[in-house]
Amino acid sequence: MAGLLALAAVRAAAAGDAASAAAVVGSAVLVGAVYAAGPALRSVRTSRRAAAVWLGGVCAAWLGLLVLTPDALWVAFPLYFLQLHLLPVRRALPAVAATAAAAVLAYVGHGASVGPGVFVGPPLGAAFAVATVLGYQALYRENERRRRLIDELVSTRAELAAAERHAGTLAERERLAREIHDTLAQGLSSIQLLLRAAERALPAGSPAAAHIERAREEAQGNLAEARRFVRALTPPDLQQGSLVAALERLCAPGAASGAAPTGAPGTAPVAGPDTAAVAGPGAAAEGVRPEDSAPHGGAPGREAPDGGVPDGGAPDRGAPVGAVPAVGAAGGGPRVRFSLSGTPVPLPTPYEVALLRIAQSALANTVRHAAAGRAEVTLTFMDESVTLDVVDDGSGFDPAARVPSADGGFGLPAMRARAESLGGTFTVESAPGQGTALAVALPLLPPGAAA
């Protein structure tokens, strides 16, 4: 801009007309002063309206210079870029066209020699300026879009890593609780029973009776400590209440956002509590109940040493540990209804954890693969068994042809292994286009039986 104004002033001075030269130089200085004042004014830098007013002042000063000398024609080129930069496109394009037309008409009006360049130069410069600025703006918008996508990707990766760490922590807590329950707690319980038997077998007044009593009390104290460890490692899903309450939360409205269950069965979107998915092998214990103090002795209800889930209890098709997809009416997912049949009775903690994890894994499969509109979870307490049924009206599949997915999911085999490790049964009925019905039955233990 400064060079073009200086060129116009020098050419006017070289023309030899002192009065005209003075007017051109004064007008050129005015245009330069108005142009230089814009960046110095804070209002112009921060307000689009103030910038438009300043641009109008620059253009008015340039028109005054254009009336005095045809050499002001060349100043139109930086004005094109200024107008495209400060004005919206719908106003900038007419402004650029008007500037080019004014430059051509003023040059012709001064009676200067007219050639093709006079009519082609300003419009061509205007077209070049429009293409350059609009192209730059398109590139800028694309870069901004990519930057936002990268930011979202980084944020999503961080959230995924946090979820995986949380799921791993929960799985390790469950494993530790299972190991303590199946080894230390049961061993101490057996020791206590054996000491009681030895105490009864001693003759009256035996000097060993006091030592056996002391040993029995120590075993009882350590058993209570083991139970406290196990209770502290209880899965969060079961810490807030019983299995029935956990299943209600799994199916309750607002569960995905942490809303408390209403306490009554109802129809709701599939959603889960904090760890609404299969969280790994084994079942954590909520606390060893009084009936758990007897040794297992191989009775049904005891988990296998490895949790009975050879593949870690992953949901079908490699569903990620730690979350059943939180879907509902807005997300297009199935509506889930939970119902309870029979009179609830206290269950061993391995039973509660196994039934909860199977329900979570089954609903995860329903959400991801079944394209179901409705699903129903039913927990039934009978005289000799407790059953869990998960039924949906989705696309169904052929159970005989079911194979692990390419990404390593073994949901159905894992659920079957978990049920069978507790002495129960696991059945799946399905056919393409006819939905899926999944049923788990676990035997109820008589009072005083092994946990």
C-alpha cells in the first residue's frame, strides 16, 4: 500500500504541475494515514463493525485520490484483499466488483491512454484476490476441522485409557476377593471346625483344651479379618444392595447417567451402572456370610480356582470390559423390562456376581448385535434353584453355528463356563429372525451347605 501511494505521488510530482502535485501528495498522505490508523486502534482490531467503518474511510480517501490521479488505479489491488478480509463474503464480493469498476472508470475519465490492460488488469486482479482469499479461508476451515477432530480423538483416547484402567482395577479386585474367599477364608473356616471337633474329643480337664480354645479363637479372628478384606473388594454393582437391586439398576431409566433406581421393575432403556459389563474372570465377594463358613467340600456353589471362565468372561465379539453401551429411546436401543418372580432369598456372593455378570454380558450382546426393539430380564427364585432369563426380539442367530468373533470375543462360552463352574446350567434358544432367549439356572444350597 505505501509503495503504491508513493508511486502515485512521485508520478504526480514529475508531471510538473505544482498545484496538482501538491493535491495528489496530500491525498496520498491522507490515504496512508487513514490506512495506518486502523491497526493502531483497538476498536478496529476487536470489533467487526468498527473495522467496517475504518475500511469505508480508507475507500473514501482512495476515491478522492482516484479523482486526482489515474495512478491511484493500482491502489485498488491491496484494497481487494482488505475488503475480502474484513467483510462477509456476501458484502465483500460486491465491494470488490465496485472497486474494480471505479478504478477502470476513473482511469478512462482522466483521458489517459486506454489499452486492453486497463479493462483486463483490475478485473483480473479482483478475480485473483477473490480466489486467493476464499481458498485460504477454505483451507483455514479445513485445518480447524481437523484440529477439532484431533482434539476429540486425543480426548477419546484418554477416556478409553481411563476406562480400561478402571475396568482392570475392578477385575483385579474381583480376582483377589475370589482368591481370598476360596483359599484363606475357607481354610480358616475348616481349621475352626476341626478345632471344634478336637475340643469335643478331648477328655474333661485336659491341659490341651486351653490351647485348642486359644487356637480356635485365633482362627475365628483371622476368618473375620479375611471376611472384611473380601467385603472391601466387593464389586461396586453389588455394594449398593442385593442382586435384585443391581439388576433393577441395570435396567432402570437414567442408569447410564448414574440415576438411582426407582426400586420397582419397569420398562427402561438398556443402561448400566459404573461397571455394567463382564468385568473379568471370577467373582468378588460381598462378604462371607455365616453359611459360607463351612468348607466347600466340592459342593455346588464354589467357583473354580480360575473363576471358571477360561477366556476372562468377555462379552460376545470382544465387547470392551467396563461398559454396556448406554442406549435408550434417544439412542435407538432396545427397551428393557426387569421382572422378579418368587420370594428372594439370600444368595452366596459367587451366585450374585455370576448372575449379574451374565445379565450384563447378555444385554451387551443384545445392544451390539441383536438390533432388538425390546428385551426382558427375569430373575426367578424357586424352591431348589434360582434362574435368570434374558429374552429379546432381535435378529437372532444359529447357536450351533456360533463361533468366536475375529476380534477374540467369547461371550456365550464364557457365560456358560461361569454358570457351569457353580454347578448350574446355561441354555440358549435362538434362530435367525426369531430373537434370542438365554436361561441360567443355579441350584440353591440347603442351609449350612458350602458357599
